[in-house]
Amino acid sequence: ARALAFVSLGKLCLRDGELAKRCINLFARELDVVYSSTVTDSESVRSNALVVLGDLCVRYTNLVDRQLPAMAACLQDDRSGLVKRHAILLLSSLLLQDYVKWRGLLLM
């Protein structure tokens, strides 16, 4: 249920910039493994939060720019192959489409 709530909130954020400003930190916080309650619930919630941040990056690039290190940290996720796979696909897509610029900080 939480995973679907994140997708729904993300869709609302895509339509409303003010809501997106208030919710970006929420999505980024969910990417952190420390906040996850159970492994299965956490995997789907974190995966959806990552995808929502990617969509928001396309729409509101400047808002999501500060959250790129949290998104890149998902590349090193050993607990969830799904989150790691989505991070690879999402970040490579954003890089190829020039929504994200390559920086040393991105991979640290």
C-alpha cells in the first residue's frame, strides 16, 4: 500500500510544483535503507520513490539536483537487486538525456 501511495503522490507532484517542493525530501529520505521497516516493503517503496524522483528530475530538474547523491547511492544497494537495477536504468537515462550532468559527487 505504501508503494502505491508513493506513486500516487509522485503523480500529484508532477502536476503541482509547490507540492513537489514539499515532497522531494520525503522521496529522497525513503531511498535510505535506515528508514526501511521490512525488506520486501522497503524494496518496492524505495524502487517507486527512485522512479518518482527520476520523473520529477525530468519535470523539475533544479529541485531534484540536490538529491542526486541519494539516488546514486542506490547503485551500491546490496540488499535489493530491484532498486539497484532501477538506479542504473534511471541514472543512465537521465545522463543520456542531459537532465543530469556527470560529476565526481554522483558516484561517491
